[in-house]
Amino acid sequence: MAAFVQLVILGLLAGGVYVAVGVGFGLVWGVLNIVNLAHGALVIVGGYITWQLFTAFGLDPFLTLPVDAVALFVLGYALQRGVINRIIRAPLLFTFLLTFGVNLVIVNILLLIFGSDFRSVTPTYSGQGFELGGIVIPYVRLASLGAAILLSAGLAFLLSRTRIGLSIHAIAADRDAAQLVGIDLRHAYAVTYGLGAACAGVAGGLIAMIQAITPTAGEPYTLQAFVVVILGGLGRVSATVVGGLAFGLVEAFGQSIPGSGSVFANAIAFGLMVLVLVTRPQGLMGRLR
Amino acid sequence: MSAAVSPQLELRGVTKRFGGVAAVDGVSFEVAKGDIVGIIGPNGAGKTTLLNCISGTQRLDRGDIRLNGSSIAGISPHRVAKLGIGRTFQIVKPFGSMTVRENAAIGALFGSAQARRGVAGAFALADEVLELVGLRAKADHPVSALTIPDRKRLEVARAVATRPQLLLLDEVMAGLNNVEVDDALDMVRAVHATGVTVLLIEHVMRVIVGVCRRAIVLDFGHVLAQGEPEVVLRDERVIQAYLGERYAKRLKS
């Protein structure tokens, strides 16, 4: 029983990172209809910013998260405005090709700047934790879950309560009508992608505290973001939160099967995705449109 | 009070081609501030294309469109909206994931300079506008729960919430029954009474005669006739365009 509880808690804690990775990806997919293959690369950019600020200035990694968000927002805005806007109405395949190309460019720029060594962010409290009823809870994991929930809540608030958020809803619902009430589509697209990138940056900062990163470490996160968003359901931040936590749980239980290791965990996670697509294509929390 | 010095909207030789076909061909007319003008014409006459040109969703091939004396040809649609031209679609395009109030509020949040006043203000303006078009009681309904006439009202509400000086209505009466048309006519009159200039496309003759002070008849992209609705509708060329030569002759004899 204690082992079960421990698995649930570890799963939820691990899920925090998946929530952070998923929300930005889901926003870009839901609003712009772009499956952003550069998402993992943006995550890693955030990771390197956190690493750089931590090693160069000794800044607490959690304090670097807002810097990640702002820097990645600017990068994402510029990317969308300058590059991706050109194919916004093109068939899905073009968006795959272009975002995959962007992914390659970002990864190689990172390789040029930082090389291919493993980098990790290890503040004094990393590896420490507290015990709660016989279960060890690592500080970093708990705080990163909190940060991911805060990030999601902030994004949900922005989307539902602010002028820019309502314009994002409007362009998602009907682009033609949106521009005829005075919404600048190219700007709104770029803000949407910028917000998605900002979330990716925060996720990267969290990931850098949990595992060592290299420029090529982002690819699994693109894939995981995809699964998380499908699990939860497209179109709502809260759905992605559920999807991310579910993914963390499934992974934790998958890894606990004796002799399975992480390969088996992935198989279970993707198996679950297929199962969800077959039985509930709108996702666990999604609404049919 | 209707005759202003420079017309609010002025089209000069507006031409739009699709391949070899000129959907709109050398159309010129003026709309005075505060006027209410109807554009009629058979299917394919170029009415919607003309509205698309004015609202900036389609680029002109030739000619010029002026709003209060300055050219708006080639300006992107969101800028045209901010300059104060509101627009509805014949096939309604509500923001389906939102409530009725949110739909109208989007118009108020963006729209023209007169509309912008923050999120809370936008929702207040949205409620005013919903009252005007008769949707106040359904403000919290999701769009999917609305009937077709109500969706058309919402389309108008969202455009009115942008606080336009000129409102383009694309067949807001199409598909409505007689009673519903009467209600919609009252709504158009109410909107016009707030001081908005209205340019509307309509198929239903009753609408043109009922609310418009002036009618412009389009046929194959040309202006066939313009003037007072009663006069224009008796014009032989207009009857011919609508009903064919044989009926025009029969009516005459």
C-alpha cells in the first residue's frame, strides 16, 4: 500500500514537468493548428538559459524561470512573425516541415554555443527532500509541480480574462470574423506562439533542475507534449494539466513493473494514447466539437 | 441633415476580377453619412465581392474606395475595422466556443477607437448592444444554443459593438420567415437610429423598400440603376435583370 501511495505521489510529481511541457504545445496546436515540432528545442533553450544564469551568476534556478518565459516569448513571437506566419494557412504537412526545420536550426545553434556536453543545474537543495509518512518527497520535484500548476493557472487566466486572451480565443474560433472585428491576425498568431514558447521555456528551466541537458535532449519532449495533449484533450489548459498528470502516473507505474525500465514505460504511455484515441478521441477532458 | 459635404463612403471605378471574370466591374457610388442604402441584384451580381472589397478581405484590381475622403483601398481588414467599418457575413461566423456576451465583447474589445475601453467596459458595451438587437436575455447562452434568426442578430451585435461609423450588412434577412424579417427590420432600424450609416445587401425586396432610402442595383458586376427604392424597382432594366426579358415585356403591356 505504501509502495502504491509512493508511486502515485512520484507520478504526480513527475507529471508537473509534463504539464509544463504540454500546455504551450497544446495552445499552439489548438489555436494555430500547428503541431510544433520545434517545441522540444524551445524547451531546451529555456533549460540552457536557466543553466547559464545559474552557473554564471549563481541565480537560484527557480528565479530564472521568469527570465526563461520572457526570453522565449520574444523568440517565439519573432519566429512566428518572421517565419511561421508565412505558412499559417498551408496544409498541415508544410507546418511539419517548417517547424522540423526550425527545430534543427535551434538545436545546431545550441550545439555551436554550448557544445554537446551534458549540463546540469544543481542548487544546494537538489537531491534533498523530506519524509512524509515513510515516503520521500524531493524538494525540486515538489516545487516544479507547483511551478507547473502556477504556469497553467496563469495561462488559463490570461486566456479567459484579458484582451489578448480573448483575441486568441477569437482567432481559434474564426479567423475571418476575428480580423473583421479588428483583430490583427499576424500579431495575434505571433502572441499565441510566443506564449507557447514561453511555457516551453519555463518547462525547460524545470527540466534542467531534474536531469542533465544537451542540445539534442528536446526531441523526447516534443513527443511527450504530443501524448499529453492528446490524453487530456485539445483546446483547454485544464485538460492539458490532467493529461500531464495522467502521463506522469502512467510512467511511474510503468517503470515500477519489475525489470521493465523506461522503455516499457514509454510503451505503456503510448499504448494509453492509442487507447484514448480509440475510445475517447476528444481526450479525457476534451469536448467534442 | 442627410446631405453632407463629402460622402462618408465613396467608390470610384471599383473592379475585382477572378481570372477572366470581372465579379465587380467599374462600380462607382457614394454613401452619405447617416444614410441607409441597399444593394440588390441577382445571384452572382457581385454584391458580396463588393462588400469584401470595402472591408479589405479582397484587394481591388482597379479603382479606389474612400472613407471620409481618404483611401482605404489595399488596407488590411483589421485596420479597416479599426477605421470604423463593421461587417456581418451572409453565412454567420460566430465564435462558436464562446457565449453570446463574449462574442459581442470581442467586437467591443477590438473594433474602432470609439469601442475600446478595457475588458470590463467591453462587456458593458456588449450588454448595451445585445439589448439593442434583442439578445440581452440570451447573453449567457452558448452560441450553439441560438436559433438561426438569433445567430443573425448576434452577427449584427458583434459588428455594432465595434462602434462602426459605417455598417455593412450581408443578407441578414436571408433564410428568415416573414415574421422574423419584420423583427430583423426593426433591429436594423434601431441600429441605424443610433447614428450608424448602413449599407446592406439584400435579396428580399420588402427589406429594401421597407428600410432603405436609396437602392443600388448590381448586375454582372455593373451598377444597373440607383435611386429611391420604389423608382428603381420599377425600372425596366431592373425587372429584366431579375425576371428576364419576357416578363419585363409582359409587365409593360
